[in-house]
Amino acid sequence: MKRQNGVALITVLLVVAVVTVVCAGLIARQQLSIRSSANQLHVTQAWHYAQGGETLAKAMLERDLRQGDPRQPVDHLLEPWARPLVFPLDEGGELRVRIVDPSARFNLNSLVRQGRPNELAVLRLRRLLLRLGIDKPYAERLLDWLDSDSELQGGNGAEDGQYLLATPPYRTANREITDVSELRLLLEMEEADYRRLLPFVSALPSEALLNVNTASAMVLSSLSDGLTPDAALALIAGRGTEGYASPAAFAAQPVLAGLGEQAVQGLAVGSQYFEVFSEVNLGERRVVLRSLLQRSNDGQVSILARDLGQGGMPPRPIEEEQE
């Protein structure tokens, strides 16, 4: 009898142990499921908050155009759209929105305009590279990358013949680039050179002009051989609090005297294209949405592209860091 009671007790203990292990597994699975659902909820919420930041930016740009002359918009860094915004969210989260002007940077696609090389843009890119201490012929190689023919631009260009020797082999794009990161594909492009050039270039439609009201001293110095970055600081000071009202007002600046007409060609005082960075931190999730917007003269703002692969908010303009 005692032996039967002992067997029964062992059986009960085994059953309890098995049930305990099964329950522990169920609880662990349930906790994992709850955590996964919470993460998915935070990701969805963060995405909607980021879209909200994009919508806010569109409204600000539309309002900015209505407050000025739509036929000759003036965009400068002291306007409301250029100020970063921060909004607190639930659970200690935060939404940060910043609008930047890619027309403040050298437009890489401007090297080819209407299917033909734009020699003025090539000269300016060469100057920019020299100002940054980069001695590689990236201007000629980018021109070959963009144009539709297979002819080398001088002795420093690069067409399919050179790229097909790479591992793995590939061809030139023969079209406009859609993102600055495509520079990494240029022949012998070094990561250090790419990182040095990155803050000063953009990839916009070829007809987009340089906005002298938002451009940095480094970019403005590429307008002429006789214009150094230090001298270009006088052009930035000449913006005042309202910016240059017209390209003619910019061309009339004393520091540009004697530099020739080429130094003031292809310039604007307003912008059609804007980049919006919406950064959301919610719970343990972080989402950064970069949106490329186009604002037409009729006030319509369109979304041209979105990118969720960003590391964070863009750096502040150089002039802000020097203040």
C-alpha cells in the first residue's frame, strides 16, 4: 500500500512538473507575443507621426509661398520653414521635423542639361572639389556617368569600358542620378572623398538652380576662381534678414565685381525643391522619414520621393554653426 502511495505521489509530481514547464513556455510565448505586438504598434504609430511631420511641412511651404510673390519666390534661412520643430509625444516620445533646401547645394545633375554637357556646371564642380581638397577627376567621371554617349570626357573620364573591368562588373547609368549615394559608384571614388563632398551636393532635376539665399560659403565660392570661401562670407552677410530679392541684387554685390558674367549665371533666390526630415522616437522605436517635395508656383506641393533608410536628422547649415 505504501509502495502504491509512493508511486502515486511521484506520478503527481511528474504531472505538476510537466504542467509547470508547459505553463512557463506558454507564458514566455505570450510575453513575446505581447512585446512583438507592442513593437508593431509603436512602428505603426511612429510611421503615422512621421507622415504627420511631412504633412505639416507641406502646409508650411504652401503658406510660405502665399505670403510672398509666387512669380518670384524668395526663400532664405530666417523664414519659419527653415526652423526645426520639436513636438512631445505620448510615452515620453518625440517628433522632430526639419525642412532643408537641397537647392542650397551643388546640383550634380546640372552637369548635363538638355542632353548636352553643361561646361559652366563642370567648372563649378571642379572648383568645389578643389576647395574641399579633393584632387580626383570626379567632375569628368560624373559627366560620363550622366551623359548618354560612350565617349570619354578628356583623359580623365570613365565609360563602360572601365566599369566592366570591375568586380563585379557594371555599366554607367547614362541618366540623371536620383540620390547622391550613387556617387559611390564612380570610378575610384574613395569613401573619405564621398563623405567630404556629401554636405555640399544634391541630386535634383537638371534644371534646378542654386539658391544663393540658402547656399553655404563653400558652395558659393565655386561660382568663380576669384571667390574664396572667406570672401563668400560677405555674400552671406549681404542677405540680411530678408535675403536677396532677385538674382540681380545678388550680382550687384561688391565682392562679385570683376568676376565676370559666368559667376552670376544659373542662380536663383528661391527654391522649388525641399527635403523634409521627420524623426520619431517612440518607446524603443525610432523612425526617420526623408521626403523630397516639389513646390510649384501655383502653390501645389507634391511628394517626389520618400526614404526610410536615414540615420538621423541632417546637420545644421554651416552658417548656423558659426554663429
